[in-house]
Amino acid sequence: MTNTLGIALGSGGARGLAHIGVLEELANLGIEPGIVSGTSIGSLIGAGYCSGHLDDMRELALSLDLRTFLFRIMDFGMPRSGFVEGKRINALIQDLMPEATFESLDKPFRCIAANLKTGEEIVFSKGPIHPAIRASISIPGIFTPANDEENYYIDGGLVNPVPVDQLKEMGAEKTIAVDVNHGCLVHGKDSGEPEEQSTLGEWAKRIEAKLKKQDSRHLDKVVNWFKPDPAPNIIDVMGYTLHIIENQVGKVRLKIDPPDLLLAPEVGDIEVLDFHHAKDIIEAGRRCVHENKDKLLEHFGA
């Protein structure tokens, strides 16, 4: 069964860490998909799974606190096409899966990006893994678009958030879809404990420190722009906007190509760059599988 069972791992930024918990808990049930497709964060986790590096990804995710994520992994700056250059992310992918190609993976795998200029869905299935993942995870406005000699690529969640159709093209007879954008956004976390300082706030401190070293008439305006405000900041706006688009596009695509079983971890309160909440996000993926245990064993058990 496992060789013809496919799993589609959806987009969703940090919410996609739930895919790790899903895959590990499925394995505990004896269910190990043999065909994988992924979009955005789903492409990263999917490639890790297919290359045998899922454990490494989990350990890396669990080791991230907010400061490490911001200052060692995210190369924030003021580039022309996005807040994050993405060079550190690309280096991290190469460290996790050195010299990996689609052909060298243990399982058939495809990932999705979008052509920035044409809006065309781009399916990567050949050649080096690293540039394909970098293209697939390029959240508009946050990451600079990936590019080759001819095209610029952005997050595949804009065109195919949960790529079930690719599983069927690769020969899957039964399919599982993991949608981490299912349901409504929950703005803020009501855990009863103070939330860590926001991603933008931490970044703002770093920029302010740099600006103070310069003699600029516009410094006060820049600093005031970053002060706390009840309105959502620009990264929140981009993250929420992408979530809305992925929700709507995902609903349509899942109706066109419905999976045999849809798993929807409860991670709606996780924002796009909340990778420092990895433990809770991964656990949500495990919990979703546990709650659907009977259905999973009925449909896909040995």
C-alpha cells in the first residue's frame, strides 16, 4: 500500500511545521506514504522526508528560539523585492540536504512554485532540490523572488496550496492531503502568558540600532514607524493576505482534486513567521493524526 499511497503537504509558513508531526505520527501507525508532493513549507518538509532528513528538520525546528530565527536564519535587510534575501535559508537547505536532486531522493517527489510574471503554476520534478525549494517558499513581499536565467518564482501557495493533483500524476492510488490553512485565522494567541516580542519588533530594534549610527534627518520618522500600534504591521498584512488567498484557492483545488482523506491540523493561530513555536505546531500535527486514527487505519492500514 505505501508505495502507491501519496501525501500532499500544503503551504502555510510556520504552520507547515505541523507536517513533521503528521508524518512521524503516520509512521507510528505503520502508514508511510511512498509518493510526496509539496508546496512552500510543504516542499521543504516533503524533500526532507523523501531524503531521510525529517529527524534533522525536527531537531532544527525545535532548536529555534525567536532570536536565533531572526538573526541567524533570516537575513533581514532592505532589498528591492522583499524583506528577506533568502541566502541563509538557501544555505540551510543545502546543509540539510547536500547535493540532493529529485532523482536521488528515496521517494518520488514534486514541488510547486508560481511564475511571478505569468502566474503560471510551475512544477519542479527534475534536477537539484535546493533551487526548487527556494522558489516554492518565496512568500511574496517577505522573501525576494527566486530566479533562474529566464524567470522569477514566488510561493506556490498562490496557485496550488495542497498539490493533490501531482500525486495522482505520479501514480498514487490513494491520497492524503495535509491542509495547514484550513479554517479561519485567529489573530493573536490567548494562552494566558505573555507572547514573545513580535518578529517585526525584534527586527525593528536591529534596524534602529543601525540607524542611530548614522546622521539622518529621517531617523525619527523611521523609528516612529516601528513603534507599537494596534493596527497590523506590514508583515502581518502580507501573511494574512497570503493565508486568505491560500484558503480560497485551496478550497477550489481540493474540490477539483479531492484526496481520500484530508488532515487539517489546528494551527490557525500561528502566524507566517512563528517558527519559534515549533514544539506546539509539530504537536498539533501529531494530535491531528491521533484524532483521525480510525479513519487512517481504515483507509490506509496494512
